[in-house]
Amino acid sequence: SLNASAASRTVTITAASKAFNLAGLRCAVGHIGHAGVAQRIAELPGHLLGAVGSPGAEATLAAWAQGDAWLDETRAVLRANRDHLAIRVAAELPRVGFRAPESTYLAWLDFREAGLGDDPAAWILDRARVALSHGIEFGSAGAGFARLNFATTRPLLDEIVDRIVAAIAEV
């Protein structure tokens, strides 16, 4: 589906790591459609390319061959958690901005109107004892933002939101 110019310089790399929760098992797949690109990659020192671990290869094969039902169920849970988080943020954290993500289990929360400073994740960790990713770690435009991973159980997600709500209510 690529035109000849794009295909002559394209390498496609994919892995089961994120979708199937296999991060750290060291297995990715690369497709090189152009012989010239393949030759240049073949000439690279092997240590620059890494190595595949046997457990990662086996897990990847199993995930891609037999993991559809699990993945469908996991996606349904993630969608439900995302929607639940959106409802709770809108109802209980009106000064926190949230736009539901479409392709991830990470919520980008805008705390700028909540008055928690440039690093709301640090503020929340200190007062709510909840660890979020610091928005400023993603660049200066992330000041006032934090990232929340909602790929968890519903009771834990509710506890996270409850703690944040309680901490902000004290401001």
C-alpha cells in the first residue's frame, strides 16, 4: 500500500508487547520490503539490533495465534474503565480536564484549573498517595498535566479517583 518512493525507505516494526502485556520479553518483528534497505540493515553490527529471547518469541507466537479472545476481553475492560473514569472526572473533578483517549490505557489529565501547580503528579503523590506520571516529563507543555494508567481493576481505579477527589477537596 506504499508508493515506490516510500517503500524504498520503509521498515515496519511491530510487537505484541503492548497489546498483549508482554513488555520486557524482547520480541519484535521487522518487515523490510526493499532489498536495498534489507542489505543496509544486514550490514549493521548485530549488537545494535539486540536479540530475541526464547520466552518472548514463544509468548508472541501464542498471543498472535491464540490471544484474540483475551485481547477482546481486555479491550472491553479498558473501554469500560476509560468510560468510567471519564464519568467520575466530569462529575467529581470539574476543574480537571479529560478527553477520553482512543488507542491507549493512559489518561492525560489537565490539572491546570485545579491549582495544583506545574507538577500535579507530585502534589497528588504527596497528598493522595497516588502515583501518576509527571506531565512535565513529556516536555514543558506538560506542565499542569499528569498521566493516569487506567489498565487496572475497577476497585483500584475507584480508589485512585477517590483519593484524588478527597485531596483536591481539601484545597
